[in-house]
Amino acid sequence: MGYIDRANAKLDAVRDKDDVVILAIESSCDETAVAVTKGRELLSNVIASQIDIHKRFGGVVPEIASRNHTLAINGAVKEALAKADITLQDVDCIAVTYGAGLLGALLVGVSYAKALAFASDKPLLAVNHIKGHIAANYLAKPDLTPPYICLIASGGHTTIAYVKTLTDIEIKGATHDDACGEAFDKVARVLGLPYPGGPQIEKLAKEGKPSVDLPTPYKDKNTYDFSYSGIKTAVINYAHKCSQKGEELNRADLACSFQEKVTDIMVTNTIRCAVDMGVDTVVIAGGVGANSVLRAKMKQRAEENNLKVFYPPLILCTDNGAMIASQAYNMIKSGAKASDIDLDANANLKVFE
Ligand code: KG4
Ligand code: ZN
């Protein structure tokens, strides 16, 4: 029996186990993240962040990210196993993010995971990063069950997903240009704030009022889609006009206005989609899901519409290995097959792939 047949036989043997042990690797952007889970229990969640390295460039530099993943990945795996108090022998399955993300960054995790799986003769599962973000919620709330509507708002995605089962997910709305987190990061740069911009804007906005009028994209259209380029341009134009007139820019008001506008749109679309689809729960995922204004608004509007709302703790919102392990668990339960040693990374992986 060759490697892949042994891997699938091993995967089949643990499908009904509730305490299956998964080692998961995530390297799609600027976090080298490794986690160990046992069933839905999180045993360790190591996140080696490169934020300080990329800060000086104002954003993630892909090649620098790949190199730093290469430096960090072995140590992160060792640390995750040690913190979980297990050895590689105890692991039933190795999971890895294979897309979407930065190609070179993804390849570090994929190549490492393939080598580890092959050398230890363990099954390998290829996990979709966005499905991972959604799955982070099952770790924090094991009784969460589909169907529900999930808003995924991150640096690379702004998507409304109709989660029908643990693995069957339909996209109902998406951005036509920038992702929401990307817009936060770009607006932060205009305001002279460091990368990543989201938390910085949130902090500055606390001191401001939503006094600047910004456009609402697709205002009269019956869509769940998003667009951030018009809002971003309006912010840039407002800042330029202030400087042309020699007026001092009220950065806090502009940050607050931007945050109010984008969170309003995300909440409106998500709640409308949930009502239209007849589900009773809305869920938030992704890095922008850490935003407290977004969380508070979603909670309020969900309650007004008799919807339950759930969002994961902050550490499970931004990129992490735990969410990849959680989706791998869903895949095992849903009968997924192991990946072979020719697994490739896919930078533009879609949610339905
Ligand atoms: O999910 P994530 O860690 O990585 C991607 O898959 O993209 O999301 C990172 C994004 C960044 O754009 C960052 O600015 C944004 O999430 N973010 C926030 C907050 N914390 C992180 N945006 C708004 N408010 C926050 N508190
Ligand atoms: Zn992400």
C-alpha cells in the first residue's frame, strides 16, 4: 500500500473518534501559526506574528513573509506540540492552509506539512483559509450548528456566507474591490497610523464623532455585495481638501466616520441576508471581526431582528492555526479524503473549492 492509501485508511480509522488529535499549520499571510486540537478542544495555539517586521514597510511584503515563515515554522510546530503536552506520535492528522493567501507564504506551510506528514506517515488535510475563519467559531462555541449566516471580514476578504452544513458553504455577497481590512489598513496610512490599521483606527475613532459624510455604495441596490474603493477615495479626498484649505484635519472624526460607515454596511448586509435566508443565527469571522463597534452593532441589530449572534474571542478572529484545525475536524467528520504528496498551494482559492 502506498502513502496515500495508508493515509486514507488512517483517516477512516479516526473518523468516528470524538477526540481525534490534529496538528494544524497556517502560513497564508504574516502569522506563522500552529495549533493542536483534540476534538473541539484547543490544546495549544502558537502564533508567531511578523507584524513588527512588516510595520516599517506599511504592509506585508510577500517575500519577507515567506522567509520569516521558513525561519519560524519548525520552532512553532515544536512549541505547539510541547504546549499541548503531546509528541508527534500522538497526532492523528496534519492539516495545512493551502489557499487563499500569498503564494510564497502558503508554500512554506504546505511544503513543511507535506514533509512532516510523509516522514511521520500521517494523513494530510488541505484546508481552505476562509472556511477556517468560519470554523474558528466551533472551537469557541461547540454547540453552534448550521445553517447560519457568517460575515467574514479580513485583510483579504469581505464575504457573506450562507453556511448550510459544516462543509457546504454558499457565498451570498462579496466585495467588488478592496477587502474591508485592506480598506482599514489603507485609510490608516492616510491618517498616518501604522500597520495593521484596523486596531489603530478603532482606538483613534474612540476620540472622534462620525461628522464626515461618506458615500454608501450600492445604496439602492438589493445586493449583499460590498465596495470600499468609493469610501476610501472619499476619505483621501477629504484629507487632501483639508490640507489644501490649510485646515487642520480632525483625524479622530475621520477615523470614526469611516468606521461607522463600513461597520453599518457590513451589519446591514449580514442581517438582511439572514432574514432573507430564514436562518436564526449570525456569526462573525476574520480579523475585522475583532472590531468592537462591529460586534456591538451586530449584536444590537441581531437582537432587533430576533436573531442570535455569535463572534469568536479576539485571538480566534485574526489568523491562527486553531481555525485550520477546526475546519480539518469538520472535514474528517464530513468524509474528506487525505491530500497526496503533490498537494499545491492555491493563492486564489475560492470558498466553494
Ligand atoms: O483575518 P486576518 O488576521 O488576516 C487575513 O486573513 O487577512 O485579518 C487582518 C485584518 C487587517 O486588515 C487588520 O487591519 C484587520 O484585520 N483588523 C481589524 C481589527 N483588528 C484587525 N480591523 C478593524 N478593527 C480591528 N480591531
Ligand atoms: Zn485570515
